[in-house]
Amino acid sequence: MTSSRPAVRIDMVSDIVCQWCAIGLAELERAIARVGDTVDVELVFHPLQLNPGLPPEGEAVRDHLARKYGAGPDQARAAGQRIRAAADEAGIDLGGRPDRLYDTFDAHRLLHWAAQRQRQLPLKRALLDSYFMRGENVSDCEVLVAAATRAGLDPDAARHVLTAGDHAGDVRAAEGYWRGEGVMSVPTMVLDGRYVIPGAQSAARLEKALRRRAAEATAP
């Protein structure tokens, strides 16, 4: 039976090693739970790598912040405090995050594949868990296969995707599309291709946006 509830599509552009992306998803899921009785929400993830081309061993977070943003220890500590406060508000623990950043291109290839099997959200959660709770190298093939397995995907099929280089062109094309649309930071959410919500917003604000969009979709 077809649902009579209004439907809202959310395109979420994000990365795996981005703390604000993890916080933003947690807040979004809280908002979706609140409107679940009245709105059908379709959530689709898209790639935008913050740190493309890092070596297999990754890069120390401290070195990365200094190189990319010129951030010193005091600035890094202040940023960390803001992130911890936001994570606490979202009800998630990012305490297992390693002190290194990793290339996420292969993780995004796996997410593209998982979307074709309706397992993208479980894999996204598993990948965030791998990095922020387990402290794992999310550019490592076996780490990615383990995350896919926890998400209910076939490990042999996931390993084939990774070793064969599948969906590399799809990920590059998607990144190019979103950058062409002016998306330069993550997370960025787009509702029904019309309304852009930048950054990690609170569940209350996201709930309000979802209800407003659903009302617009059903207005005569």
C-alpha cells in the first residue's frame, strides 16, 4: 500500500572523518524520528572528501590543522571543546577518534555500492563507528570490509568492490557535481533539491525544516 504521508528527500553531502558530519547525522536522525509518524524521509548520502590524496598511513591531526588552517595548539583545543559540547548535545561519543586523518575515497566507493543494496545508512553508521569509536584506519581494505559486514553486507562482495576499483568514477562525478553546485563544506543537506541546510544543525531546527517542507509538498 502506498503511503499517504508527504515524502521529503534529503541529500546529505558529508565525509567519514568529519566530526561535524557525525554530529549532523545524529541530530538529523533524531529529527527524522520525531517526524516519523507524519513524514516519509528518504536519506541519501553523497561524497565530499575533506582531505583527498592522503597517504595510506594518513596524517596526524595536529600536523593537518597546522598545514591546512595554520591552527596552533590553542585554536585546536578551542575547536575540540566546541565539538565535544556539540557531540554531547547530540548524544554521541566521539572519544575513540584516532589522532590521524585518513583518505576516504574507498569508503565513499563502498557507500555508493551500498546505496544500490538499500544499506547505505547502516554502512554510514558503521564507518563512522570504525573511525570515531574504534579508532580505525578507514582507508584500510579490511577495516572497510569489516564495517560492511556489520552493516549487513556481503564481505566478499564488499572486498571485490574495493580491490577491483568499482565506482571510482561515480564518486569522482558526484564530488564534481556537488562542488559545481557550490557545496564546499560538510555536512551540507539539501531538502528536495530546493533548500540547502549547511553545517550540523540541531534536531529541533531540522525537525522544523522537515515539517515545513512536508507542509509545502502537500499544499494545494
